[in-house]
Amino acid sequence: FNNVSIFYIAIIFSLCMNIFSYWYSDKIALKMAGAVEIKSRSQYPEYWNIVENLSITGGLPMPKIYIINDPIPNAFATGRNKNNSAIAATSGLLSMLNKNELEGVMAHELSHVENKDILLSTIVVIFVSIISLLSQMFFRITAFGGDGEDRKNSALFIVIGSFLAIILAPIAATIIQLAISRKREFLADASGAILTRYPEGLASALQKISQFSQ
């Protein structure tokens, strides 16, 4: 539309969207997962007691705890900081694991909160988005910039530039994201083992989860 104000509006919208996503990340994730908050100990006493005891041991405020009605064993932590955190577990996880195994999984999730992994994940997602956006801009500039004669003279540059922009940049960004994610998972495993002083609990839980038939 040949109007530069559209560009500024897009930047403002993107910033607002990222701030909103980070600030309300817990509510968004829990809503998407269909999680229901557990508001009293009597509903799931073992689950509640495990999270409460681990929070006290780790010196963390007790997060809100949620249950997801799903037979697939899974759990996750969310929230922008330790004072606004939540942990969710599926009904399948609670029915599959014994107390020591569930304690290992909850310690792992609490470690994500303590290690600020939600904040790190947000930064990584924004970083990956920026790389993808820059690659698209570079492609459009090289492929469509200048007049016809300029494009003919720089055909090889356009091909190379487009290849780097479209293929290599997103791949590099994805590798960075996956590498950070894997390292943070290992760190949460280690931190959880230290928190429970019983690493066999988490190891046994991971074995059971990996053998789940569905």
C-alpha cells in the first residue's frame, strides 16, 4: 500500500503480542491443554502433598497445580516466574506412577520453574522468529529489489542469497532451539534428582512413560 506507517503498526503489534504471550503464558498453556485447577488437598492428596513438600524443600512458593483428563502420561510447568507458576499432570500420569516416580517427575517440573526455563524458552522463540523474519526479508530484497537489469546482473547472488535465507537460516535457528531445549531438560533432570535425593524415582518414571503403548 506504499505506506510506511503499516510497518510501524506491525512492529508495535508484534511487541504487544510477545509481551501478552509471555505475561499470560501460563493461562494460555493451561487453557489449551484443558487443565482444571486442583483447589484443595482432598481432591488429589498424594499429588498435592508431593508438590507441596518439594516446594518447601526447594525453597519455592507452591505453584498452582492442575489435572488434565488424558490417559497419556505427561506433565509440564508453566508461568512467567516462580511466584506465578503452575504445574499440570495428566490423569494417566497419576494413575501410572507410584509415589517415588511421581515425586521425581514433579521435582523435574519444579526445576524448570527454578531454572527460569519458561523465560528462556520465550527468548528462544522470539530469537528464532527474528531469524526467520530476517531470512524472508533478505530473500525478498534480493529476489525483487532493483530493476530488471540489476536482477539479471546479480542472478547468482540472488540464488545463493535465497538458498541461505530460506534453507540455512531457519535450520540454524531450529538447531539452536533444540540444543537449548535438550540442555535444559538434562539440567531439570539433574536438579530434580538433587531435590529428591532419589534419582531412581525419575529414572523409573521415564522408563514407564517411554513404554506407554499409546
